[in-house]
Amino acid sequence: MRRTPLLQTDLHESLVIMAECLQVTGSFKSRGACNAVACLGDRAMETTGVVTHSSGNHATALSYAAQTFRLPALMVIPATASPNKVEATRRLGAEVITHGITFDNREQVAEEIAVEQGLHLIHTYDDWDIVHGGATTGLEILEDASTATCLVAPVGGGGQISGLALSVQSFCPTAAVIGVEPELADDAARSFSTGQLQTLTADPPTIAEGVKSKAIGERNFEVMVRRRLVADMVTVSEQELVETVCLAWQTLRLTVEPTGALGLAWLSGRIHRATPQQPTVVLLSGGNFEADQMARILTGGDQ
Amino acid sequence: MRRTPLLQTDLHESLVIMAECLQVTGSFKSRGACNAVACLGDRAMETTGVVTHSSGNHATALSYAAQTFRLPALMVIPATASPNKVEATRRLGAEVITHGITFDNREQVAEEIAVEQGLHLIHTYDDWDIVHGGATTGLEILEDASTATCLVAPVGGGGQISGLALSVQSFCPTAAVIGVEPELADDAARSFSTGQLQTLTADPPTIAEGVKSKAIGERNFEVMVRRRLVADMVTVSEQELVETVCLAWQTLRLTVEPTGALGLAWLSGRIHRATPQQPTVVLLSGGNFEADQMARILTGGDQ
């Protein structure tokens, strides 16, 4: 892994960016994937490799981790996933299956293949090793920005934010961890407010591809909702997301995919509450998406 | 100033990026501008402010420096300059003159205004304080990547590279500093190979707006050519520049303007010569340009 820099920007003096788009494979997912493969330990000898279902960044990250540990990797990716992400996965030596794979059947197909072929299934977020890998972001933030009082991160299945919340609340319980979702995929926010696990009934039409999971995982629900280690869950509109991807390109000079922009999208209008002595840290989770989509966003055609 | 991070990337293990696009105002120019204004010292009391002619990044940087030191600033910018850069300058409190200003008359107009209004003219590159400000990049690179044997940077008027060469050659004379220009604006490369100052006869039609200066400055010529502190001068095509802006967006996850991409454009095909023990450092000098231009580049329409 890289120690990604905490960045000051021209946007606001109280804002600190954790640029996980600069992480190996371009997203925070490498932290969890490498930890999960490392934690296989002796079990790695008993499997013929690893398998997962993913809409993209986890697949690339797990391929990287498997390549690093010299294990075969098989990726079950929906046929509609970003070609860049699929190509990046193949370049890292993984086998990719997209034929007949949908948002709805990918989990089941991956589980069946795992049993058939003796592969070890590494879930995208509902796995303690994945959560603990993501938790390293919190440790690094506390080391580099120890006076931070508020940490903001995207929420999909909850792997990243539950890790972040675990490490931050362990060492700095006064800091608030806030999760951000698209309004169009607000299952985690509803789970948080109702105290009951809520699920999406259909593929949400959000531009934030990385947070289309139907529901947060059991382990993530445990951390975020039951143990209340997340202080609040909020949502942003598609318009705010698109504007924030532009803002990140122009003012932060970073490539941030729509999912990665969730935290900043929510924070943009609220940053005036922070002070330089008590910075707000926003985690930009990834920077992988298609050039033609970015071109549409930059010219206002994807709003 | 910020201590911009030296970044490892997914592009090549031996490549280290100095991301000056993450610098205050989005380019390395802030280093020289702040040093030049700081060095005014008591002379600041005798002027009514500072003035310069610039196609963009120096204007923004000097506006920032003047605002920081509470001095008025006047910018003489060609009417064809990037609206984003002009707007950024105005937001920083500077007065901007673009009416009737061209690539050819901007220097003379700025000099006349300086005399008329008692302003202190701070040249874009032919100024030792500007050069010495830029030299801080070399010191930071040597501190953070002390085993680097090759440093690659863009060349326009020569302010950045002469500063870089001065500091690197002072402390690490075995390292090679290489300057990169567009083929379409190769005056510095010709000055270097002939040993005589060469000038462009017309506004060069390169996409790299920041290196359209007609010739390198006298002081820059002294450092680069007479004292041979630059090891080589090379050129890249417009096609290579455009492809590198895309590469930076997709693989480095950074916003790099075409000028800022010059060093990486030259290096992309040659990086296999480097080893992780002897990294090559490439300076990405800036990240300010228009969203519609980036959209055209991403969709292959500006090649």
C-alpha cells in the first residue's frame, strides 16, 4: 500500500483531503483486499485461488492483491461494468467472467463458482479482514491530522466507513464519522435512521457506480448502526455529485470518480463550520472511471 | 507554499511525480512569485504595488503573493488567455487588463504601466528571485528522493528549470536535469544546441499555453546554456502531449495541464531505463485549464 498524502487544497483552509484516488489501483479497496489475502495465511495453501463479485474497484484491488501474493484470481463482474475497470483487472492477471452476470445474480454466481472450483470467496465489504484493511485509513488520518473533529466518507456496502469508524472511534472517540450516500441509493441512511437493515429493491440509477450494493453488510451494520460508531448518515443529489467531480478536477486537481466525490459533495456547502484548528477530513475513495463519462460531466451533459 | 507530495504512481515503479499541480494556485509559479514579493523587502514601501505580463499561471501566483503581502497587483494578460486563469486572478484581488493586450505587446505594455504608475514589475521568469523561488522544488526533491539520478521538467521561459538546475547541481552535481519543450516551440532546445539565444518569430500553435514565451530569459540562458547546469533539452509532439494529459487523468489521477505534462510526455516511452533504486523524478508543473478543452482531449477531439 501507499501512504496516501493528506492534502491541503485551494478550496478551504479547514479542509483536509485523504486522496485515496492516489492509492495503488486508484482506490481505497486495495487496503482491504491486500489485508484479506494476507490474512488467508495457511488457508491460502488449501484454496486454488480467490474469487469475488464486484462492480469494479474491489475486483481490481483483489486482482492486485492476488498477483502480489501469487494466487490465481477470478472476478465475477456485471456485464454493464466500466470497461476500464474490467481491463485493469485483466492486466493484473485475473480471470474475468462477465457473460450473463447482472447486478442481481453476481453474488450467487460467485458463491457457486467458489464451491465448484475450491476458490476462497472474498466479499466486497461484509468481511472483517476487508473492514480492518479499510480501518488503516483512520489510523493514518489520526497520525497526520490528529486535531480532526469530523471525518466524512462515502457509503456503499459499508466496508470503508465501518473500518474508518472502528479505528477512529477506538483512538479518538470524540471525532465524528459521517457517511454519505446518493439520494437515489439511500439504503444505509434508512438503515441508520430506522435501526433495521434496509435494502434497495432495484439497481439504483445513480451515477455513483461504486455504491450500488443493495444493502450494507451484516458486519458493517453491526459497526455502523448497532454500535453507533458512525455519527450520522446523509445523502446528496446526482447534481451535487456531478458538480463535485468537476470541482475536484478544477480546484483539487484530482481525478475523483462520482462515488469518490460523495463526501466532498455533502461537505462543499457546509465547510464554513470548520476551523483550521479543527480540520474536517474528507476521504476521496477512488479515481477510476471512463474518459467519455468525464467529458460529458465537464461539458455539463451528464447532469 | 505547500510541501507538495512526491508521489508513487501505478505507471512505473521507478517514476516519482512532483505534483506541483497540487501547489497553492495550482502551479509551481507560486514559489517564485511569493519569493519575489517577499524579497521586495523595504522596496515594497516605495512602490504602489506589483505588475506583470503573463499568460496565466504567473498572474494567478503573483496575485496570490500580493494578496498575502497586502500589496495591490495589476496583471497584463493577453485577451486570448484562458478565462479560468483570468477569473482566478481577479478572485485573488488583482486588477486585470486584457483589452488590446496581445502575445506581442504584453511585455511592453506592462513595462509602460510600471513606469507610469510606480509599480514594481516582476518578470515571469527572467528574475533571480523568481528563479530562486522555483529552486525550492529541487531542494525538496533532494530531501525526499535523494537517490534520484534524473529530473525532468517543462521549459517555457526557463524560470522553473533554471531554478531546479541551480539547486540540484549545487547539492547533487551527478544528477541530470532535463528540460522538455513542445516541438512547435523549441526555441530553448535550439538555444541549448547552438549556444546562442534563439527566439520564436510567431505565437507557436502549441496546446501547451504556458510555454509560449518567445525566448528564454537572459538569466535563464546563463544557468541553462552558459553554465550548462541543464544536461539536455528535448522536445515532444502535440500528439504526445495530448495523450499524456489523458494518461495523467486516468493513471496518475491528477489534473495536469498540457504544459505541465511536457516532462511526463517525454518520459513515458523512456522510463524503462530507470530502476527503483535510482528513480526518475518528473515535475508536473501545473493543473489549470478549461473544462471544455479537457473534454475535447478526453474524447480524442483535440489531437
